[in-house]
Amino acid sequence: MFGINYYKADPSTYVIKTVRGEHTARGRGLSFLYNAINTSIAAIPVNAQESPFIFGLQTADFQEVRLQGQVIFRIAEAEKTAELLNFVLRRDGTGYVSEDPTKLGDRVLQSIQSIVQERVQQLSLRHVLGIQSELAEEVSRSLKHDDSLEAMGIVILRCTVSAITPTPETKQALEAEAREALLQEADDAIYLRRKSSVEQERTIQEAELQTRHEIQQKEQEIEESRLRNERSLLRGQAETEQERIQAEIENETTRQRLVELSAGNSREQADAEAYGVASKMRAFSELPVDNLRAMALAQMEPEQLMALALESLAENAGKIGELNIAPDLFGQLFRKGRRSERA
């Protein structure tokens, strides 16, 4: 009635009230009555806003890629934004009189697209597909120093790149190439594994040959040591045998000398005995027979004398008429003979 309306803003909206060209009130969450005829209200949302984006770009090698992501921003200086963009509400306060508020996100995306396009055009397709996180960080740094956004009072909170994909044909070609590369890597792995197996087998064979060589060397050393020991043993045996023969020679020489001495002694003894016998015989030949008989009988035993007497009786048996011999005589002779045998 009479053009008087009531307006109430939420805390996330910055309000600028203008009456006849002069700002009469400004701030967040304002509420007031106003005359729709001479009052204009600019409502700028200062909360964080999200804008997804999908860009079709071209790389340095003329390949098309699609870049998908999201940007989060907010209006930090609402008065700057209100000066450049039209955020004035309709008189009834139900909507904006301009499309600028709805195109605010497009303005931010245009800045992002220009930055991304400049970067992507400098790189090849393979390089672009591998710089997803790096590209998002670079875009965020560039947006913080963007003059156009700063002039509109817009601050970028976060920018993310969720995907960078080539065209379906290029993707199939890359997949085929990647598949071939994987197969090649698999073949290389098989080759390397077989090569490693061959090298290990060669190493094992070389180790076995080395072991055999060392064993042969040890066996040769053992055989040489055994031969040296045998030669030493044979040399020792020969020396021992030589020493034994030398000892026998010395013994035989000593024995020969002993025999010669013994023979000389025996010869001298025989000569002495012969000389003694000869001397006795000369003496006996010079003595009378009766004296010799008396001397012989003086050295005889009683038994010998008895035997000699019996022998004389036997020789003169023809001259003897009758002879009586008592048995006691023979008994005494036999007893003495047994005693002499036992002794």
C-alpha cells in the first residue's frame, strides 16, 4: 500500500539500500521498510558458491581433451561487486532485475578456462593426461592473482580438476598403445626372468666348476703330499736298510776279526798244547815203562784200577787155576756207578 514494502535479508547476503541515488544503509542481514518508488536494493550473496565446469581443450599436438572440475569461490568485497555488476532486486524484492548474478559463475569459469587453455596448449597429450593435480594447483595460484576477479571482489577458495580425458578414439588408441606397452613389459619381464635364470644357472655351473677345480687341486695336493711322504718313507727305509747293512758289515767285520783272533788264539793254544804234549811225550819216552805205569795208576780211580785188574786177569786167565771173587765187590762198583750217573 502506497508502495511501502518490507525487506529482510539473511546473514549470508550483503545488502546495499539506495534512496534517490544515495546509499542509506549497507551490511549483512539487514531488514527494513522501504518505498519501492524511490528505493533500490542490491543484495549480494557473500557465502561460498560452487561452479562445476567441463572444458573442451586442444593440446600442443592438436589432440582434443576434456577437462572436468569444480571451483569454489565467494564474494569477499560486495561493494566492488555491486559497482561492476547489477545485483539490484525488483521492486517487490522477489528477484534480480539483471542476469549478472546468474552469470557470476560464468565469469569465474571464463578466467579458469583462459588459464587452463594457455597451459594445455603448451603441452602434449601424454603430458596433459599426467598433470591433473599439478594443473589444479597452478590454476588456484593463477586465480588468486587474477586482476578481473580481484576487481569484482571475488576470492577463489578452491579449484579442483577431477578428470582429464581424451576423445573416445584417442582413448582407444592410447589404451591399445598402453596395452601393447604392458604386453611388451610382460615380454621384457619374461625375457629378463629367463635371462636371470640363465645367468643364475651359469653362475651355479661356474661355481660347480670352480668347486670341482678346487677339489681337483686339493686331491692333487693330497696326492703330491702322499707321494712326498712315500718318498720320504722309502728314503728313510733305504737309509735304515743301509744303516742296517752297514751295521751288519761292521758286525761281520768285528766277527771276522773275532774269528781271526779266536783262530789265532786257538792256533796258539793248540801249538801250546802240542808243545806240552810233545814235551810230555819226550819226557814219557825218556822215562822207564814201569815208572809211567806207576804214574798212570796213581791218577786212576778205584773203579778204573779194578777194571784194569780184571783186564789183566782176563789176559792171564790161562795161567790162573781157580779165582774166587766175592759178589760184594761188584755191588760196590755198581752203586758207585749209579751215584756218578745221578751226579
